[in-house]
Amino acid sequence: MTLNCKGKLIDLTVPKVMGILNITPDSFYDGGQHKNENAVLKHVELMLHQGATFIDVGAYSSRPNADHVSEAHELKRILPIVNLILKEFPEVLLSIDTFRSQVAKQCIAAGAALVNDISAGKLDHNMLQTIADLHVPYIMMHMKGTPQTMQQQTNYDDIIKDMLFYFSERIAAARQLGIVDIIVDPGFGFAKTLEQNYELLNKLEHFKMIDKPVLVGVSRKSMIYKTLETSAKESLNGTSVLNTIALQKNASILRVHDVKEAMECIKLVESLNA
């Protein structure tokens, strides 16, 4: 499988790493860490040096019960950072973590390469058409409700079947508009209980039938630190364990806070498959 990012073909035969750059003050793990331009550039440089193929920039925290942020404020946060990063690292493949079509449109116009939408187009009905017009890769995640309501929406008849139906419907809608490069994200922690997250990881190989690259984002999430009775700060080892399992179950992209360790997981799993 390949992705066309700004005319560059990214081969996903060997899994890739997406490094997380949160510029929100209230992200669950690294909120408020990147407060100035120097801190942002240093972090991006480190992630690229450690092997990240993509850098995912988000200006709207999607953690459970996060504060709502207006579109104008999201743009005010994210556009200067996109411009800053691309000025310093013009070849970087920036992913824009947003569910708003106008934010996606303006960031892609500024030079970003792909869009990462937690709602798969369900929170902004202009998103799919915008992606089709922009001709960029699109990450569609599974979630019910909004970040503010999702934890009350964890009822499923059969979580895997329900999610496969969800993705088949969203992919069909995207294809109808001419969107070619689609990545699916099962959305660990989004409208899912702790037990459902582990059921999802245990059955991740079922998503092969969608025939699209699968992105997994479990980095330092509560499914790790609640199980281990620890904290997000102490969840790196647990993250590496779950990333390894995800790779063995067909994950093509790991979205992580810790790039070096994720790259090591990929290298070791690839050695098993050599």
C-alpha cells in the first residue's frame, strides 16, 4: 500500500510512525509543553531525527470531556505553527488533526500534506467534499458522538461488526466523491470502554478486510495506565507492548508521542517477519 503525499509516494509495506505534536494546553499527556516556537521546532526536529514519517499537529484536544474550542480559535492556534514548521522543515509531511473542513483547507493551502479527522466527516458535512477537492490522504477515525459526549456512547451489538459497517459506509461515501488515499483509525479510547479497547486490539486483524492502511493510536492512553494502575507519564513501556501487538495484527502507521521507541518496535517486528 502507498500514500501520495504532496507528490511523494509513501510505501506502507514497512509500517511508519506518526509523531504527535499537541499545541493544546489541555491534552491528556503533553498539554502545554510546546508553548513557544523554539520548543515546537526542537520537538519536531527530534521526532524527524528519530524516524517519524509524519508529524500530526492538533489544536483541538479530543480527550474525553475536553473543552470546546471555536473554529476561529483553532485556526489561530494551528496556522502559525504549520507555517513555522514548514519554514524550518519544508519537506516535512504534516498531518492536520481536525474535524473542521475550513481548518483542513487552510492548513493544506499552507503546505500540510494530509488530514486526520476523528469524526470521519460526521462533525462537518463539508469535510469529505473538501478532502476530495484538495486531493490529499485522509485518515478517518471511528467515534460516536463528540469528544464531550463519546464516553456515554459505548453500546454496541458487536463492536467489531459495528465498526466494520461504519468504515464501509464512510469509505463508500469518500470513494463516491473521488477520495483515493484513505487510512482507517479504529479510535482507541473514543466511545469505547476499557474492555472494548482490548477486544478491539485483540481482533485488529479483522480490519484487513477493509483493504485500507490501519493507523493505531494507543500512545500513553488510559487503556494502558488504568490497567497498570499508573499514569500517562509512566506508560511508555505499556505503549511499546501494545504497539508491538498492533504491528503483529496489521497496523501500518503508529501514532505516538515517543518516536524512537515506536521505531524500535517496528524494527524488531520486521525482523520477526524477515
